[in-house]
Amino acid sequence: MGKAKANAGPLARRPDNSAFKQQRLPAWSPMLTAQTVLPFFYGMAIVCVLLGVWLLVTVQNTHELKVDYTHTGSCDKCFEKRKDRANANQSCNCTVVFNIENTFKGDVFFYYGLINFHQNLRQYMDSRDDGQMIGRNKNLKNPSSYCEPFIKDKNGLPIAPCGAVANSMFNDSFTLLYHSAAGSRVVPLFRKGITWYTDKNVKFRNPQVENKTLTLAQVFEGTGQPLYWQKPVYDLDPWDRNNNGFINEDLIVWMREAAFPNFKKLYGVLNRAIEPFTDGLPAGNYSVLISYNFPVEYFQGRKEVVLSTVSWFGGQNNFLPVAYLVTGCLILLLAVILTAVWWKFGEFSVDF
Amino acid sequence: ANDRDYNEKFPYADNHIRTCKYNVFTFLPINLFEQFQRAANAYFLVLLILQLIPEISSLSWVTTTVPLVMVLLITAVKDATDDYVNISLNSITFYSFVLQNEKWMNVRVGDIIKLENNHFVTADILLLSSSEPYGLCYIETAELDGETNLKVRQALTVTSDLGADITKLVDFNGEVICEPPNNKLDKFTGTLYWRDNKYPLDNEKMLLRGCVLRNTEWCFGMVVFAGLQTKLMQNCGRTKFKRTSIDKLMNTLVLWIFGFLVCMGVILAIGNTIWEQKVGRSFSVYLLWDEPIRNNNVVFSGFLTFWSYIIILNTMVPISLYVSVEVIRLGHSYFINWDRKMYYIQKDTPAEARTTTLNEELGQVEFIFSDKTGTLTQNIMVFNKCSINGKSYGDVYDEFGHKRTACVDFSFNPLSDRKFKFHDHSLLEAIKMEEPSVQDFFRLLALCHTVMPEEKNEGDLVYQAQSPDEGALVTAARNFGFVFRSRTPETVTLYEMGTAVNYQLLAILDFNNVRKRMSVIVRNPAGHIKLYCKGADTIIFDRLDPSNHVLMNTTSEHLYEFAGEGLRTLALAYKDLDENVLEEWMKRLLYASTVIENREEGLADLYEEIETGLMLLGATAVEDKLQEGVPETIACLTLANIKIWVLTGDKLETAMNIGYSCNMLRDDMNEVFIISGHSVLEVQQQLRLGLMAHALEPELEQVLLETACLCKTVICCRVTPMQKAQVVELVKTNKMAVTLAIGDGANDVSMIKTAHIGVGISGQEGMQAVLASDYSFAQFRYLQRLLLVHGRWSYFRMCNFLFYFFYKNFAFTLVHFWFGFFCGFSAQTVYDQWFITLFNIVYTSLPVLAMGLFDQDVNEANSHRYPSLYRPGQLNVLFNKRQFFLCTLQGVGTSFLLFFIPYGAFCLVARDDGSHISDQQAFAVIISTSLVIVVSVQIGLDTYYWTAVNHVFVWGSLAVYFAILFAMHSDGLFSIFPSHFPFIGTARNCLTQKSVWLVIMLTTVACVMPGLAVRFLKTDLYPTLTDKVKGT
């Protein structure tokens, strides 16, 4: 600093007269005056309240129905059965009956929900190998150490998919039945198209092999299935061969770990091409036939089935409109207080 | 002495100075080692190590490494450039060994070396001989003390006879016994033993490392100190490290935050223990591998969780804090250096911030301690009046009260200085009448000084004076016909009224602050020996012959008058000496000056002995004009509630006069109390009565302080440099206030170093003050701008910066705390690891830096116009523990809203295509986006002065955030590093959702509005002066 500059002369060390160096950069100095702040507060209050009202109206037009089937009805026996780990391989089916009073108009989504299941534990979340799931052959046979101890099965084979997340995959399956006067019929559900496009097409890929003729089972040869699974990964969907392996959509949905212990995950979407479901789910009596596999009693968890329609801003969400309304009202209150204060004490004047 | 083998036996330092601390190979390890000695860096290193332990590593090591490496890199680059400057300085010259060239670093103590003109002196060298007559040589000491006038050094006569005779020099086998290495640049005591004789050595015979040889073709010298033992090196790095109060506060707060961090860690660890006990245990079926938990060792799990959370929450004290603070301070220093309004055009001197660490303290100064001479005044001395033999000369008004306008015509004297002006003709007449006392008066002025004449062309004399007083007096003598023409170590040549007269110089009894006088002993051509003495009047009057009583009374009346006009006075006296007395005294002098221990005292006693029984000649009065703008500056600073104390060595009358003329004392202050007692008791009594001080006895300190602080103005006169420092120390320790000392001379150095902030005026008295100072400029009036504009802004900016920085990091980090309650206290992070890595160093660093560098709450014109705007800094209200508490509160509140609004909105919500969005990755993107937007809006509200740079940084940071977010979540990166970028597609799938933007908007509004309302209420209900000024 302060070194003599190269240009000699009587004023060689005179600092430059630039706006930057003289701290005279042109600038905008916003001021918190009543003329700007108060209208802003009122404006924000109105915006929030209006948004809140709009959202509330929108939410009123959406429907959601939750059916807890943990040990409801005939599922009670399955619940008891799953308490004992020895019965893990025995299947157990049960049915839960419920009633829809108003027609679910539009697209209807079928979710399964879990209560008190911690998908967000650090050790749990880390226990996966994205390199394996993207189909890298190296990782397929040699999973990341993050998967410990779900890395090798008891035969010493590498597990695919490895890790605790995949291992604990939800394995109940559902059949939704509609009981109308015309008799009972299965509600058609799309079981594909329930994942993010990026997950299905980028994040999860089956292992690539040069020989295209190999079956998925052959590709996965030399790997073991996760400890708690009843089926190997290449056989998850018996009806659709292209929905197997790492790109099985139920697996992908499960692998997107929930942030909170209570969550719901998409199971299927109503196929509206078939009568009488073109408008959505008609009102009436329904039942869900459940293949009850997933034990929740260990962690005092609960399981539920959720049927829901969506609006322009997503699924049924009462929090957002209420929060907007509350915020809007609070801001309005603040604005009134500010106005009162400003009115009473007025603008200050400069006096010294 | 020139025998290397013999000298090798002693452990002398070699001349290899590593001014450059590093070389290419050692740079990395040494620099890293030094950096990790800083507590903050070491802390982050520990964190890094913790992160490598898999059981507790809640964050990938990258998150700490990237910022840490960046910080280390920036610091290392800075160190390296600093060092590079040193390297280039160190390799300028080679030195020439007798008959052989050697590199600098090979010089050893005891070597005899040859230096050539314009070469740097390579070590501390005893001058043996030179090309100039009498073994003289000239040096420039700019590198040492900044003084650019040439100084003369002279070899001992015995050694100067050696000349350039190599063989004789090689045979030179003298032995030097000297003081141990020290850092006193102006003192050296040693003795040369050679051929069974003892020769005294002092500073006059030394060439110190760092000097440059000038006007001397060559010289030979013997190395006395080399390498690190040289005075230059001994002087390095001794300056005490000053820290600002904000700095100390910051360190305290960082400690508090650590405490807070540990508390959080403990809470979460306990939470984890309980959770594992109640819930986690039953969940362990999915997490088989946790050995401790499988063994139901929940306490151990809690312990691990504690460390995991320490790692996660460490961003509360981000590593970038210290770097950002440094950058901001550096920027402020540059703004000071660049300020044209503190640039003094006459001398081509810009202001300079010599330390970059104290800027914000400039906005908190409460006490200014100012030197008078050269600080308040110009220190351009003009010989104004004199009193010779009881008659006063130099009044501008003649006896009839008419103003004399015509200047005395000095054309009779071809050697006169044309710039010199004097109005009283009677003095010249007295000279022309050849009045002996007048002649003696000017002869004394021409003889008794240390000025060096330079005569480039015939008759074109330039005096190189170390003190302007001397210059003025010698110039006066020159114009009145007693021209000091040239000097050798043993003679002084005057041209007395046109004829050359040679005086033999027998001894110089030099000036120092204790003696306050200087004498020379000369033999005139007629063979008479005379001692001429000039010095402070009190000192001289004490040593006068009793026969001078009457003269002394008249002279002291004159002196009183002179001082009353604010002039600097000196009394002059002479003494005739007897040849025998002198001879005996000279022998003792020679002996005393060869002693090593207590040489100073011995010499002082000898001087004292001969300077008695003096005959008074008269007194001189030199005018020192006030600097431009001093009264206005003082008035303005007083309005800013800064107390200004003047500490001066001058006489009471002079000091009071200056006090009146610079507005410190006003006519309406009719209670000017003067305390000038000498004994403790006397002072005590006077202190009880009134004010102004003269004593610094320990027991009186408190009384002094209390009374002084009651006063509007304090002027301490007759203080020594040490006392100046004591006064500063007294206020500094007892008042808890920020002190600033300003001065220009060597006598102010101690005060400058003692005060919180030292300001040096680069004026007439060399550069010592500037070199010791933290800030320097050329004129006192710039102090106003330095404090009221630069200091105020620095303080304001630093406070705003800290407030925002802490707020930002609390808001950022504490989200993890809330999330802990939902994720089983498992230390799962809310954000993407990359976001944690980049948040502080990329996404939010630049806007707050721009605010810290450019923000202005009020413009400079208003800062000057309303000096009371300076008050908040003194009261330290902009950032203190209360403010810190508030910003913590704001940060905690923001983090709460940031977490719970998205939680409420998304915990059970699907996308508009039905697929779910409540997964952890989507949640991370939503919260981090909200966070970045909230803190950006907040910085927008905190910025009062939006320059283009602010706009670019704020909008740019947001743009960069989204750009990086999408890049990190892109297909390409994922397919290359699947395990490092697992967030593939999250940004795309989230940020296209309307509900996400609804949530982000709601969060932003909810986080920002309360703060805005509070701020508005504050300005409306309790407007500060700043608000009022802004409102105008």
C-alpha cells in the first residue's frame, strides 16, 4: 500500500478520482417511510388473504379419504400373524371396507401411508448405493460400503439392491374393489407412471450388458435378494416384465426416502378409460383387498390407504390456505398498528 | 578482527536473514503450520478429522474441506505475496568483500567489507575509513526511520588513516567490545581496542543495515552485528498487536456460540438417548448394524450423536467469518488510502492506513491525545523575535503603534536566504554597529547546532536540519551576516559579515529530551575557548552565573511575552573557558565515553559540570503557525463528543495561547484553572481547587483523571514523551474508552504506540511517528474526515455485517435442530451436502461483503454536518451483546419458520401429478431455496446504499444459486458421480410446482415482515439521529 506509482511527477501519489475509490458510486438509497411501508403492508395483507381464500376454495373441491388398516376388520389376524417373525413367509390377505359419500371427481390417486416409520434416520438414508441402482456393473457385484450390513447375503453374494432402504421396502399389495348395484368390480389402477420422470429414466437403470438377449434374471445372476424380500429384484412385478429390476416403480417410489416419519407413497392412479370411472371414483361402497406383508408392530407403526384427488397446486393441503389466511391477517393487524403509531406520532422532524 | 577462522569460534549470527520466511519448498508446510496455529483454523481441522470417523460423520468431509481449503488458500496467497515483496527487497545487492565479491548472506561478524556509493549497507558496520576527507561518509536512513535528509557518519581518526590500503586493512586487528544487540536505532555504545589504545564508539561511527551510502565513493567497515542481530531486524515485529473492541467482542461471541453449540449438541444427544430408548430400539430391525444400539447401549449412541451434531451445527461459526472480516477491513483501508480529500497536494502525501485491522475502532474514539508542535501547528519555524542583552527585537509594531510593513533588506549579504523575512530594522542596525552581544548572539546561533550544509553551487546554500527549530535559527543567523558555510568533524566555518572564520570544534554536548539543551565548545581563530549553549529557558536560567540576575529578569519578562504570543522560545548563553580546565575535562570526557556501562549517565554528569556559570546572551522566539483548519476541526470533533487533550512539551503560556487560537479554550471559559505545583502535596491541593495537570504520581492518578474528565478542555504542558504515554495509558485503562493519539515527532512514538489507535502526521520531524502509527496523513484537519466519515462508516458497516452474518448462519444452521426432533435425533442433515458447503462461501458471501464494503447510512456531507452522528459508535450501540442476542433471536425465529412452514405444507402433500413430494430431497431443495431467498431479501433490507456492485452481487448470488442448484441436480453430473450427486432431478421436479413457490413465498413473507415492522416502529417511535438525518 501507498507505494509510489510508476508515473513520476509532482502529484504522482495522488489517488485516482474515480467514483469507486472516492466512495461516490451512484447508488439508490431506499428509505423506510410510511408512504412506502404502509401501502406495502396493506398490499401484502390483501395478497395473502386473497391467496388464502382462493386456496381454501380450491382445497374444498378436493377430496381425500384415509383408511387405516393396521388392524382394522379382518386385518387384525394378519397383524397378529406378522408379530411373529417366523410367519414371515406365510401370506396373509385381508379386506377393509369403506364408503365414499361424494364422487371423487377427476384423477384419483391411490396411496399407501405409513405412520411412525423413520425413513429419515441418517444411518438408514445413507444405506444405499446409487451407483448400483444406476446399473453400474462394478457396483452391482461390489456394492458401496455404505450398504453395510445389507451388503452380502448369508451365502456371501452381493445384495442387489443393497442397503437398508431397499431392504425395508414396503411389500403390501392392494386391490381396490367397487361394490355397486351391478356387482363388485375391480377398480382399475395404473401401476406405472407413478414416479418422477428423472427417477425412472435417469436415476434408476438396470445393469447394462452387451448381450441384449439375456433375461433380467441372468443379468442379476450372482447377486442375492435383500434379506427381508420375498422375491428377487428382477421378479418384483410378475405382470409386466419391463417393470422389473431397479426400474420397478414401487421400488423407485420407496427409494425416494420420506422426510418425516409419517408419509404416504403413491401406489397407483385410477384408470379413467374404463366405465364407470371416467369421471373419477363414484360414490358408493368400496373395499380394499390387502396382501398384508409389511410388519409395523415392531415400531408401533400404522398403515393406511389414502385415496385423494389433486388441485392445481397439488394434493389436498389444508395447511397452506390456512397459513396464508393467518399470515395475511397478522400482516393486516401489523399494518393497522403501524398506521396507528404513525398517525399518533407522525413523521419525525429533524431537530437538534 | 578480519580473521574469519578466529571469529568462527564465536556463535555470532550470520548475515543470512530470512526476511522471506519461506522458500519454494518450505512454503507449504511452514505456512500451513502457521495457519493452523490460529484457533479458528485449528478448530476446523479438528472438525475435519471428526468427519472422517464414519460413526459420527454426519456430513461428508467435503463440506468442511472446501471452505477450509479456500480460506487457507486465500491466506496463503496473501502470505506468499507479502513474502515475495520481501524477497525482491533482499536480493538487490551483492557486497564486495576485500578483494573478493561475496553474497550478502555470507557476511560474518568481524569481516571487513567495502561498500560503494548508493549501495545498501549489508549489516551493522563500524565505519573504518572512507573516500571522503576525515573519514566522513553520508548515509540516507529512509529505510530505517524514514528520514530522507542525509546524515553524516565519521570514522575514528586512527582508522580513517587506513584509507583504501588493502594490506593495512587486512592487518587491522582491533577488537570491538560493545553493547548486546538491541533495537535502539539512535544509540550505540562500544569501545575499540587497537594497538593498546581504547577508542570510544558511538552511533556516529556506525552504519546500520538498511541505510544507503550517498555522496561517498566508497567506504570500509567492520561488521559488528550481522543478520538477525542488526538493529533493523531487532526493530522488526516488536510493534504490539492492536485489536479492536469489536474484535474482542467477536471472539467472546464466538466462544458463546461454541457454548451454545455444545448446549444444542447436549440437548440433541439427550433427545437421541431418549428416542433410542423409546422408539429407536423397536426400529432397530431395519438398522441391524448399529452395534451399540443392538447392545441397547443408548447412552453411547447419544454420545456419538453429540459429536455428529457438533459437526452439523458447526456452521454457526463459519470459517468464512474471519476471512470476510479481514476482507472488509482491507477494503476500508484501501478506501482511506484512496481518499483524495485526505491527500495533501503540497507534499504529494496521501493518507495511509498502515494497519488494516483497526478501521472500525475509528468510529468509536472518545479521547484524542494530540501533540501540539507539528500536529496542530505546521512545524515550519520562522525566526520571529529575539531578546538580546535585555532588548527585545522583532515587534511588528513600532513604538508608535504603526505596523511595520517593509521587510529588512538583506541584500548586503550575498549568502542570505531570500525567503527569510524580518520586520524590525533595529536589529540589523545593531549588527552593523557591531554590538558585541548581538554578534555573539548570532555567532552562537551559527555555531551551536547539528545542521548539515549543502552547497551545490557557489552561494546556493541549503541546510539539512533534523529539527525545524534549528533550521530557522541557523537561517536567521545566516541572514544577519553570520553564515554557517561548512563543517568538518573538527571545524566549523562561518562567514562573519563576509569574512571566513574557522572555529575549531572541541566538543558537542548534544541535545536530548532530559537535558533540553545543547552546547558546543569551540576555539576561535584568536585562540579563545568558548562554550555556547542554547536550551529551554528554565534549564538555562538554573545554570546562569549570579551576575546575570538583572538581565535574567528582563529576559524572562520578554520570554513571557513571547510565549504569550504562542512562540517557541529558547534561551542562549555562553561561557569563556580556561585552557587547562578544558584539557582536564576533555580527558575525563574521553574516559567516560569509552565506558560501556552507564556511559549515558557519566556523560550527562560531565556535561552538567561544565555547563555552569553561564553568561546569558538572550533568547529567541520562533513562530510555529497553526495548520490550516485546525480550529474548525477541533470544534467539529468536540461537537462529536470527542474529548481532545493536548499534550505538549511547551511552556504553559505557549500551550494556553495555542489553546485559545485553536478554539479549545474560549473566552467564555472564564474558569481556566492552572495546576502547576511541583511537589505531590502542592499538586494535590491545587487539584482539589481546579483543573489542568502536572503530575502523574500513582496516588494522584485517580484525582487527576476525575478532574480532567470534568473539564471541557485539557491541556497538559511540559510533559515528557514518557508522560504522554502515561496519560494515555491512564485514560485507556480507567475510562474503558477508545483513545487515539496523534503526533508527528519521535517524542510522540510512545504515546502513539500506547493508544488504541495511533495516528502519525508526516510532517517536518522525520518519519518515526508515522512508522509507529496505524494511520498517517499530512494534515491534522484530515483527522475529522478519518473519524467522522471513514471511522463512522467502518464501524457502521462492520456492525451491520456482523449482525447479518450471525443472523444468516443461525437461520441456516438451526433448521437442523428442528429437524432433529423428526428424524430421531440421528443427525441427518436437512440440506444437500453441496448446499452446506457452498452456502457461506458462494451463495451468500458476496452480497454481505458488498454491504460491508460500500454501505453508507448517511453520506459524507451529512457526517460532517452533524457530528453527533458519531455518538452511536462511542456508546457502542450498533453491535453489542444485546444486538447479538437480537440477531440470534431473529436467526432462531427465521430457522423456525423456515422449517415448520414447509413441514406443515408438505409433510403429507402430493404433487399436482399425484406423485409425492414430501421426500427428504425435495424438502431439502424447498428449504434451501427459501433460505437463500429469505437471506437475500434480508440483505436487501439491510442495505441502505444500493450501488451497482450490490445489485450485481445480490442478484448474481441468487442466479448463481439456481444455476448451481440445477447443475448439481443435472443428469450429467449424476451419471459421472452417482454417489456424490444423488439429488438428480429434484430441483426440476420441485421448482416446477406451484405449491413449492407458494410455500417459498409464504416463508419469505413470514420471515421478513416482522423484522420490517419492528424496524419501522423503531424509526417511528424512537428515531435515532441517523434516521432523522436520512429523512431530510
